[in-house]
Amino acid sequence: MYVTVKCNQNLIIGDVVSFNEQNQKWQKATALTEEISVVKTIPAHDELNNIYTCKIIVSGIARVFASQDIPIQGGQLNINDGKVFVDNSLVESPGFIVPKDINEADRTAGSQIVIVIR
């Protein structure tokens, strides 16, 4: 499921984002302190209102970027600068990184991987 929101112009497809209460925009998530979503479309400039908007995935399956190497079995997801990594020490997580597909290349830092947002 996705929705269209007001966002920062520097986002790219696959960035993990959270809502910034101060500027009332979605921006790269830095930690799991807020609800997360994933950028689905490149931000577009709305000239009439002078804002940028994009579609974000709020639940379900999404492709994101890894901030570090991801183990074969996947695991609980955590956030670092709009990217994800496995952190199985978490008691609660808004989603998980799926296990490596048998035909998938090794999942290293910077590569795109699949997550499920709850």
C-alpha cells in the first residue's frame, strides 16, 4: 500500500523515510524512533504549491538499500541513514529483511534488498 506525501527533494527510490514533525515532511530515517516507510517514486515538484511530493510504501514488500552486509537468513530490520541492516537484538521491529533468494547475489552494503514492512 502506498500514499502520496510531502517530502524532501533529495530522496531516491528505495530510501527508508520517517516523518519529521518540525518541517512536516518525510525525510530519510535515521533510527527506529518513528514509523517508517519506503520511497516508491522520485520526488516531483508541485509548482503551484512549491513543494515536493512522492509516493511512499507504508506496508508490505519493498526494495531498499543495505547499510551493511546482510546475512543469508535475513532478520529484524534496523535503520541507518535511510538504509537498513539486520539487528536481531531488537525486541520489536517495524519489519524484517527477507532471507536471501537462492539465485540472488551476496547482499553487501549498498545493494538493494527486499524487506517487509508490518
